[in-house]
Amino acid sequence: MRRAVVNALDFLQDDLGMDRAVAYAYLSAAADFEISQVVDRTVGVHGVIRRDHFTAQ
């Protein structure tokens, strides 16, 4: 989960130019994190960021 959050923060900051503090606030308010798998010791977590939050309308 921590890795998914850090990767999402990096994406928002590096790719979209968002301030890191604002990116953290965005993730806590508008993003969803989903557990995709739990098998043996393999765990997958994905952060879901809605594309329409960042497209021009």
C-alpha cells in the first residue's frame, strides 16, 4: 500500500506537475486503492485515479 501511494504521488508530481502536498491531499480525498490479489505472499495494490479529474471539459 505504501508503495502504491508513493508511486501515485510520484506520478501526480512528476507527470502532471502537481505540488506533492496537493497530490497527497488529492489521493486521500479522491483516489481509490484496491487490493488486486492476495496469494501466498504476493499482494497487489493499485491506486485508481480518475482520468476525468484531469482532462479539460
